[in-house]
Amino acid sequence: MKPLLSKEEQQKIVAAIEEAELNTSGEIRVHIESKCKGDAVARAICLFNYLKMYRTQQRNGVLVYVAHESRKLAIIGDVGINQRVPADFWNGIKEKMVKEFAAGNFVVGIAEAVRSVGASLKEFFPYQSDDVNEQPNEISFGE
């Protein structure tokens, strides 16, 4: 079976994560899987915990979750972020992702979402000169 993303496409998303994290002390991860049987936000929260994304000093991790065959996605932030932003904070980014996906631009949609998350985090969690990369930048994949 052909993988969803080529190595080059994966690298474009990883490069977007690296670029976004230059602006913020926040940590951004992307998880992609085929199907999501239930609610995308609930699944993203489960994956957030499974990936131990709460292991950041400022509790400022963000997960971009996509279940491509189910056509579901979610963006969730840790408690450090959620205490500072309104409940619908990620909706604009999600809407842009949906538009890119509808146009067949899967990689662009994710990469742009990651860059937008980084720009949004910059306001609340600016990059620090002593910043440590607390989470891996690689994409994680599910079934």
C-alpha cells in the first residue's frame, strides 16, 4: 500500500514545524491517521496524552490532528495555552485547512496550519533564547 505522504511531503510538514517553532517557545506536533471513529477532538486529546505532549515546561504544546479518510481534524492545545486563549481560538486555522484539503492541497493545508499555529502562539509564548525543543518535530502516524 502506498503511504499517504511521500518522504518529500513529510519533510515539507516537518520544515513547517521547525519554522513555526522559531517564533515561539510552544511545541507543535502533527498526527495523521486514516480513520477516526468518534469525535475528532476526543481522539486528539487521547493522542495528545499518548504522545506525552503535556511534557513541556510551560504546558504549551499544540497537536494538529488529521484523520484523512474520515475527513476529520482537530487542533488542541495544552492547559497553559487554553488558560490564555478563547475556546474558538483554533477555528480560523481549521477552516483554512478544510479549504486547502477540499482543493486537494493536503500537505499545503497542514503546513500552513502549522505555520499559523506558530504565529498564534508567538503572542502568548514568544521564542526564548534559551528555548529547548521539548517535543519531536517528526509527524506521528496512526492506522
